[in-house]
Amino acid sequence: MLHYLKVSNFAVIKSVELEFQGGFTCLTGETGAGKSLIVGALGLLSGKRVSSDAIRTGAERAFVEAVFSVPESCDLSNYELLEDRELILRREVTQKGRSRAFINGVMVPNQLLSTYAGLVFEIHGQHGQQNLMKEALHLQLFDRHVNLQSDREALDRKCSSFMQQFRSYWDAVDNEGRLLKELDFVQLQIAEIDAVAPSKDDEEIDTKLKIAENAELIRMLKEELIELVNDTLSPATRRLLDILEKLWEFEPVYKAYGEQLAGFNLTFEELRQEIQNGLFDESDEEALTQLRERSNRLNQLYLKYGANLEAVLDERTRLNAHRKKLQNQTGGLNREWNKLCEDYVLLRAEQIQLNDRRKQRNKSFETELSRTLELLSFPQSAFCNRWQFGEWPESLPADRSFQFPRTALSFLFSPNLGEEPKALKRVASGGELSRVMLALIVSLSRERGKTLVFDEVDAGLGGETAGVVGEKLASLGVDNQVLCVTHLAQVARYATSHWLVQKSVKKNRTESSFSILDAEKRVIEIARLLGGNSSAEGLLLHARKMLE
């Protein structure tokens, strides 16, 4: 429900602050007075685009602010900017074309403003008649009025997500050939490395090869070294050590010399033993050939896969990981297709259930709308729905061009007895479209506690039909707040609150003003709506009777 509205520098409105009551409120006034500007201001709060031309001449910016109470049916937990049921919406527009939107004091994008505005109010104008001409919107209108809108939107989201995955699958199929070629190349690289089978044991290959290539020189050097060691470890040296051992028993100073000489002899003895053990270990020609071949193969790997053994081993690890990734990508297509098929079956079942519910509620929709049309001076009209339920295949077709079969609905109407109902755009005049739209809005509204704004939707009506529209708007105001811009006394008479919009000139500037009418002023305004001369006694009397 709308409690408070402030509009500043919007078209010919300089500044107004309005407080609204529940029930049915009408706004009347001369043509061009600015009645529909209130509707336009609320349109700003719903996120609609606006140009700087809407800003009052001479002003830097225009703004609209409104305070609403959120209907009890709304679950606040789904809207993080709602701490309680008070909702404050604000929109500012500058001469430079910049726009700012606020929800409860928090700056938000226009799209979010539109979402929150949809919780508390909706606007129905003459453009709604044009929407009735668009058959693509008929299904949305039907689902909304039979409480299936949330079901349809949920299924639409699932179908949209499914189609993204479906297209991704076929992109992957196109990409599979490239992936398989890449996988073959990676496997060849791995096979080339594995054929050599490099390992940590190859770290000493260069040292081993150098030894094998110089085996004869090494043997000669070792033999000469043994001779020199043997000369060093002569009997004279051993006799010298014996004498020193005997001397240090008498003079300890010789003990240190003896120990050093003993250690020297031990070192040479160990050296001789080491040389003798390896004297005949040098590689033969066959071993040398094998080492050279091994070294050449490793060097070839170093040229292609890394500068050294460690780099080649790291590259082997990387290639193996990449191979597994490619195998998962190519082998995962079957799994992905199976998952798509499973999801499709579930979506098909949901679509069938949704269409079944539509079929169940179709008759009551047609009956209720026909009854309301009869009240709106269509006593012999006919209204029905023409359905086209798209047939979903039992299983998902293996066809990349597949699209979900769509359910389509067309409203068929005949204003005259004996005429076959046809599409609205073919048979309905402007006035007839207006009444059909009112029938949809008034008789089939299911939401409670919202603000319903009607902008001259009764244009082209008159007489008893206009009175019926007024009655319907009043009945709609029992569970909702109704704001209606009207030129018809037959509609305005049913309002529980009546605002008069007037235009005046102050200091060479045009301004619109808004005033709530008391009982006597309301009689005068109803009389003006009836015939233009609100001072005529007959019109005033008629107006009083209408308001009784």
C-alpha cells in the first residue's frame, strides 16, 4: 500500500507531497492538468527509463520518493533490503541524464528497484491494450492470474540452464577432434621419453662415460701409483717406525713422530688397497658403446624436453597430467550426454505437470472472465482460450538444433452472438480491448495488499458500462489499494478518496497542484465531469444523488 508520495521538479509539478488512504482513490481534473504525472512518477520508481526532458525547466534534478507497506503475503527473507514491512523507494534524475535509485536509503541499480517496486505496486495504462494484441504475452497473463507464474518462471530458468549445457555439449563435440589430435601428440611425446626411461641413475652417466673413455690411461696411472706406494711402504720405513716406538719408551718426545709416521703408513696402505680393488674394473669396449648410446639418447631428450635430466623428468610428469585431462575431456562426453538425457526427462515431466494444471484451471479462467465481460456490457460475447501444447519427445534428440517445444496460448473473443471467437487483434476495437483488459485485471486479480494504479483505462467507455467499471474498481479496492486516473463521473463516484488535479500559472510558470476533496467540493467536481458546467443546479443535484 502506498502511504506517502513526494514529487519534485517533474514536468509541471514543482513540488507536491501526497498522503494516500486505502481503498479506491480517484484523481480527476481537466485534460492536461497533470493527473497522469502521478502515474509517470510511480513509473520512475518501477525503474522505467526517463529523459532529462522530464525535469522541470530551470531545475538541476527531479526526484520521486514513496513510502509503501509490503503485503503480508511477501516473504521478507527473500529480500535482504527489507528489515520490516516498510519500503521506501527513491529515484533521482539529473539534467545530464544521470539517474540514481535508492531502496530504504541504499543505492541500487534500476533493475533491483524494479524488482522491489513489483512487490508493492503495478501500473495498468492504455498501453496494456497493446499488450493484449501480443499473443506471446497471453500465456504470461494466464499463468499470473491462475497462480502458476512462479511455476512457469522456475521451469523457464531450468530450461534456460539446460540449453546452456546442451549447447556446451555440442561445442565439446566439435572440439573433440582437436582434443583427440592433441591427445595423440601428447601420448607420442610420453612414449618417446618412456622409450629412453630416464631415471635418477642417469645422473652419473657423464662421469661413467668419461671413466670408460679413458680406461687405459687410468689403468696406467694406477699401476704407477701402486709402485710408488710400494716404494714408500719399504722395509726401511717399517724399521724406522719400530725404532721410534722403542725410543718413545725412554724419551716421550718421539711418540708424536711415531704416531704421525704410523698414520702416514696407514693412509698409503688404504690407498694401495683401493687402487688394487679397482685396478681391473675399467669398462670394456662393449660397456663403452652402451654408455655412449645411452648418453646420446639422453642428450636428444634434453634438446626436446629440457636442458637436463631433472627438466626432462618434470616434463614427463606434466605431460602425464595433461594426458589425463584430455582423456577426461574426451571420455567425459558420454557421461555429459547421459546427464543431459536424465535432466531432460525430469524437465519433460515438469512441463507435462504444468500443462496439466493449466488445463485444470482453464475452464474457471474462461468462465470468470466471461462473467465479468458480461457485466462490462458484453452480454452476448464469447471468450475462450486456444491452446497449443508443444509435444516433447520422450527422450532427448541427438540433434544440436533441438529446441524445447513451446506451449502457446491465444485469447479468442467475439463481441457478438453467433460469431466465432477469433484472435483479439482481429476482432476487438479499442473500446472493446479496454474492457477485456479491465476484465482481466479486475475480475482475475489474485494478489492482496498491493497498490493497483489505473491510468485512464476507462477511456472510450460510458453509461452503464462505466458504472460497472467503477463498481469493479471499488470491489478491487477492498483487498487492495486502487489509484485511478479517470474522466468519468460514473467511475469517480465509487471512490473512497477523491483528489482534484489543477493547473495554474504562478510568476509566468505553469504548476500542477493536488487537493483532496471534501464532500461538497466533490459534488462540484462530479458535476463538472458530468457536463462541464459544475454550477448548473441540475448537474449538482444529479451529482449529489450519484454520491449518496
